[in-house]
Amino acid sequence: MLAVERRNLILEKLQDEKKVVVSELSTIFGVSEETIRRDLDRLDREGLATKSYGGAILNENTSFDMPFIVRKKRNTQGKQVIAGLVSSLVQEGDHIILDPSTTAVAIVKALKARKRLTVITNSIEVLVELSDVSGWDVISTGGTLRENYLALVGPKAVEGISCFNADKVILSCKGIHLEKGITDGNEMFSEVKQAMLRSAKQRILAADHTKFGNVAFSQICTLAAIDMVVTDVCPGQEWMNYFAEKGIKCLYGRENDGREDHNDSLYQQ
């Protein structure tokens, strides 16, 4: 097993259990405790974990993003619900912009039965997912590859997006807050997403219920810049009142009733 694969598995365990122990990890992966300590040192330097006596704890600061391969395994059911709702909004022949989120990957999987779509994206994973789809125009923004995130960012990515005028942009985020707006963990990601918003007629935020109330490091935009929010669970009455006041449509998969299961029902404000 490569070191990066082992560190990603350690991150998955941290996400699930919030802490890990060196001796236990050494047994699980069949490597020395010193090797595990080096892994934890690396995760600590990257801001993803905080070393503690005999192990490490998860850094839950929302300014840090987990690698794509770790994030894609979180709340997969919620992302599938969102993808189903978003797919109902996309018409054949649409030109859509997608960000490099794990939710975007779920969305293109749900859209594969459609014909004559044009997708513009800075997501390597979306490009790979659509590599076997015929009849679509799939356009890469270009840009600089961001390590561990499978995303193209930087001035070239912004310039690439700015060349287009799309029907819809569908993007995700790390935090949605009534006062702080829509935020992400990294300024470079926010800059690209801002360009995406400027290049589309309809602006759709697709984010699961865990993002509501969070504030990350870099602001993408205010809530007023969004036309529609699509989520897996009703965000609550305060949010629904705000959306109604601001004229923002909200689609969600189910009511917030404390149940763990999701269904295919569609609710709309």
C-alpha cells in the first residue's frame, strides 16, 4: 500500500471516529509505529489532524478540506438525493457548469441518460466520469491541478470559465450561513466558483444538510447571489423563511424529522 493510500484510510477513520491511536493503526496496516507517526506528522502539517499523545484527533476546523477521495465517501446517500433533484432541473440541450465537488460527480452520474448536454468543468473526476458518454460536449476549463483535490484552479481556470455563457451553474460549498453567505475552505476554489456564477443564467447551490450553519475560510458569494438551493434534508423553518423572503427556491429530499433514511419525495418552496 502506498503511503498516500494509507493516510487517506487514516483520514477516513478519523472522520468516522474523530481520533486514532498509533498502536491500533500499526496493527491495522501492518507497519511500524514509527511509520504511523510519520503519517500523522504529515496530516498534522497539512492541517487535517492534530497530533495527541499516542495518536491524533480530527481537525474539524472548516477552513481545511479533506482530500477528494475521502470526501466522496461522506454522506453518499444525501448526495444521491441531491443528484436526483438536480437532474430534474436539467433539460436536454442545456449548457451547464459544474464545480470539482463530490456532489458534482453524483450529479453527472444521474444525468447520463440525458442527450445533447454540454458540461463545462474544472473537475478531473467529472471529466473522467464522462469520458465514456457519447453525444455530449465535455469542456475542461484548463488551469493548474490542485494536489489531492482533482481540481483545476488558478488564473487559467478562471479565464477558461469566463469564455462561456451557460444556462446553469451547479456548485457546492463547505459552508452556508445566513450572515456569512456561501463559503469554501480555499481562496483559489472560491475564485473559480465566483467566475462560474458570473458565467451562468441560473445559479444553483447543491449542498447537503451538513453544510448549513457552517462558515469556512473564503467567501464564494452572498446568499442573494444564488437562485436556488438543492439539499437532501429540509434546512429548517428559519432557513425556509429566509429563502422565501429573498426569493430563493429551495428543493429538498425530505423533512427534517430526525430519521436517518432518505426517500425520493420532492419538497419545494
